[in-house]
Amino acid sequence: MSQVTGKTNAEPTTVDIDGAVEAILGAIEQEREREIITRRFGLYDRKETLEQIGELLGITRERVRQLEKAILVRLKIASSEGKIPAVQVVEKAIVRELSEMGRLATVNDLTDTLLHSKATTPLSRARVAFAATLAPKLTVVDENDNYRTSVAIAEYGDEKKIREHVDAVVSAVKKHGEPLTIEQLHEQLDHEHPSHVRALATVSKHLSHLKDMWGLNKWPTVNPKNIRDKIYVILAENGKPMHFSEIADSIKGSNFSRKNVTTQAIHNELIKDKRFVLIGRGIYALDSWGYSKGTVADTIIDILKDSKEPLHRDEIVKRVLKSRQVKETTILLNLQSKPQFKRVAKATYALAESK
């Protein structure tokens, strides 16, 4: 029975991964060997360690490892000789999908695509990874601290080569020093198409992305972990000052995780973080935009100090409004009422001499 079904060429085909796995396991004669494979790959439940399986079967950890290796070798040989048709069917479907996905994909993404679902389970992903392990035309990258479990077209390289390609993408991001697009990364790397770069970046556990801007996990602009980081991202994306309630609404309407925060909590973080500057009533900007902290009077003092000569009130107003969002009358009131300033000519002001 075929493991791939489809009514017409126009409709997507669906892989019967469950049926394929059952057919593969049926090629293993000894029950104990089937037990080892199903538990090691998590084909029916969670994956188990060599120690756990050894305790269950009453054999050593090393013996479990030897048996697993021997079983996989036999299955791979049988698959390459066409004795397990289910492997060839799944392999063909995976190669077809990977050709459209940049020749490489995480098992999560591959399974979603293969089964035409965004709600695939750990069980279905484990079964896809297992079938791919036996396919001669596929390379499987095992998960560790640096890489996600992934599958590639074997012509793209073995596991070591693919890891090197992923590392090169991470190095390029580090060298750039700030988030960049896949297209920008592609310009710096020797790959045929941006889709290849995207696939490699997705495999790395050291990279994150937000709205197609890629960077290191520790960069809050692509991986905001707390309220302050999310505020920063919202302001940076907006490109101009925002009222704290507007910032709160933007966070609540975003794709961020844990975005259900109160407006008051956001306001509190804006007050505490030096990256944010209050420039008007409830209006905040990024410090990196050149806005100054302090009161309107403080801003006027800085302007007059920098000018080193008296300035007309219109010029003072103009300069204050570059860094503060306040009413013109507020600026004029400060000039006229604060003891730090004195009028030295008609509508012209200087700093009062300190006593």
C-alpha cells in the first residue's frame, strides 16, 4: 500500500508517516530490536536514553548502543536495496519538499510542511526524523546545544558539512554586529539562493529573528525577553516617539510571547530604563535618537550653554522642540519665569550669571 496519497497533481500530496513507520518496524524481525528502536527514536512515546532502555531489557548501556547501531545499519542497507518501499516513498516526498525549502529544514518545519499542518506533534516529528535517518538521499543533523534536529538533501553535504554551513551563518551575523535581513546575509555568504541561507539560520540555536531581521539570541531587537526589550523593539520599529498607552497597545497587538501586560507595568519600565526618554506628557523616545533627559528648563540650559551666546526665543523654541515634545507656551513660560535665564535684549535670552 502506498504511503503517499493525492487526488490530483494540483492538490498537495499527504504522506502517511504513521503507515510508513509501521512498515519499517515490520522489517525488524526481533521484538527486542523493535523495542530498542521505538524507544530510542520516541516512535510511540517520549525518547528514552540508553540507560533507561538497558534497565528495561536487562542489558548494559553499551549493549543497547551496539544493538541500535547494528539495527540501523541493517535497515539502511535494506532501504538502499529497495527492500523497504516505505522508506523510498517518504524519502521522495521529503526531497520534494526540501527542494522548495532551501535544501534543508528543521524537523519541525519539515513535518509541518510534509503533513500540511501547523499543529504537528512531537510524535509525528520523531517519526519523520526516524524515516529520514534511513533514507540514502537524506542527511539528518542531530540536535545538540548548537543545532536543531534537521534534515537535508544528502547532495548538500554530510552532517559535518551542514554544521559548518550553519556556523558560517552565525559567524557572519556576529561579525555584522547588528540584526540584518536574509538578503543581506546572502550577499555576505557563498550560497546559490537566499532560501539556503534562511534554512541554515533556522537550524542554529544561536540565532533568532523578528519580522525577517536576524540576529543573535542575546540581542533584544530580535529576541525580546522582557517588557523593557519589547518596549525598545516597538519604539525602534515605529521610528518616532510614542505615548506609553500607545506602546502598551502595540505590545498587546504584537506577536510577542507573554504580551498580556498592563499599561501601568509598561509605564513603570519606561521610567526605570535609561534607554527611554520622557519628552512630553506620557510621550517617550529612545535615548539613541538624541532626545535629552530632564526638564524643559534643563534642555534650555543645555542649548544656551552650547550656543555660547544669547539666542532669540524663536530659535530656543525651535531647538527645544527637536528634543522635546512640549507646547511652545511651556518653553516660553520657562524662559520668562525661571531664574536660570535672563532677557538681554528684545525676545533674546541668555543664562543668568551664577552667584
